[in-house]
Amino acid sequence: MKPTIAAFPATRLRRLRKSPAIRALVGQSVLTPGDFIWPIFVRDGEGVVEPVASMPGVNRLSVDKVVEAAREAHALGIPAICLFPYTDPAKKTEDCAEAWNPENLSNRATRAIKDAVPDLAVMTDVALDPYSSTGHDGFVVDGEIVNDETVEALVKQAMSQARAGADIIGPSDMMDGRIGAIRNELEREGFRNTLLLSYAAKYASAFYGPFRDAVGASGALKGDKTTYQMQPGNSDEAMRLVERDLCEGADMIMVKPGMPYLDICRRAKEMFGAPTFAYQVSGEYAMLAGAAERGWLDHDRVMLESLTAFKRAGCDGVLTYFAPAAAKLLNG
């Protein structure tokens, strides 16, 4: 039964907004640095801080600079970072073998971070697009992105990341059956405590453009990803995907993109109760940061407002490029 409230003036809802102290007492969605995973782009070299043109304030970093960023994250109270490699085009091949090379960028950065800041959680990305000459997340055979052959490769990639010390593995490829296959192999090889944060509801979105620039995948991509990423209009399908991935062994699930899909975040959290994350993707970040750079929006206010929206929608945390700036503000 829906509760009733007394009529005005017995009820004056503005009483609950009268001062910062009262607003703090009745606030529902509280944002802290502990809610963030900071996505970081890593590239070859030493001492490299290379701006990403389409993402104001975001850089590609060499491994030594990634370690500096990891120390900063830990000091700010950010519990995790997520690594995305900018792979040398010469190492992008049809067989994507660089994806499970123990010495690839992601694995080298993972080991360096765990050596320097062992208490910081490292998340890695499982998908073939940073290593593929086609720019797709899976193998392409006669124009088709093939599922089962791709899953075999994703398992090898995930295991190389686990051996490098990754705490959280994030399959973002959207192939059917990959969560179960990766979980089975992790168990078989003794990585029983390695977490899987599944990109369970990942949409075929136009908001990914700056990210593909950042990892060098946009120029290589042939065609689109609509045969494996979701249609933006589908909601029930997202719940089926979330349920499947949880049943296959995912510890946490993610919705991607974030702000255009807050309804999916809410449905997933209410339906399954599992730890639920959203990715405030590159296009979302670029819109807000770019508008703020031009003076059209108040940077700090829209940043915190957008991040609070994820908590209000039921998310336990969010992957966001705003993580260090937001953490500094929240820490005062």
C-alpha cells in the first residue's frame, strides 16, 4: 500500500532542504572515491604522457607513468584501475596472438602496478579489438565474427592476464559462453579468487568513438559490431544476458554505456541484486569535459551530478575517466 503524506502546510518538503546540515542528514545517494574504477590507456615507451585529442584531460601513458597514476589513485582512495592498451599497429594481426603474449602492454603494466601498489586492484579488458587487424572484438571469418573460435582465444587472453596478477578480469567482447569458459579455466588453473566483472549488457553504441581513437582501433575497424553488441532499444534482452553471465560464474556485472542506459542499471540491480557497475564511456566523458572546456557547463558540478546519477540508479560503482578529479573534490 502506498503511504500517504499530510497535506500542506503540515507537510512542507522544503524543510528537508533548508540547510547543508539537513540535506546531508537526508541524502540518499552518497558518492565516494571508493565507488570509482579509473580507466587508463597504456602505450609503449618511457616517460610518455600523450594526450588523447578527443578526450580533454585524458592521456595515453607509458608503463612507468601508469605506475605513477596507480600511486595517485591509491592515495586518493580509488580502489581500482582498469587498463586498456594502445597496441603498436605492427603487432595487430588476424590471429591476435599479442592478446595473450605474457609481455604485452597490459600484462607488463599489471605486474608493474602490483609490484608498486599491491593494495590497488587491477582490472583488465578481455577482447581482441586492441590486437586485431580488423578492429573487431572477435575473429572474422568470411565476413562473420565467429563465436566459438573467439571464445577459445579469449580464454587464453584472460589466463595470461590472471598469471600477470590481474585482480579483476573484464570480458567486454559480448561473445556467447565466454564467461563460463573463462571461469572454468580459472578454476582449473587455480585462480579461484580472480574476479570476473562481465560486460553483460554492452550496447552497440555511438558513444564509443573517442575510446576507439584512444586505443587505436577506429582506423582498423571494418563494418560495425551490431552482430554481437546489443540493440539500443532492447531492455529484456539485457536482463537475459545478465542472468546468463551470473549463472556462468560472473561475480559482478556491467552496463555499458552508462548515462543513456540508467534504466538498465536499475532493472539489473533490482532483478538480480548482484554487484552492478556502469561504464561512463568515452563519448559521455568527452561531451561533458568538452562542453566544460568551452565554458558551456560547470565542470565540477556536472561531473559529480553525472556520477551521482549512477549511484541513484542502483550502481555499486562506475568506471569513469573523471575518477581522479572527482576523488579530489570528494576528499575536499
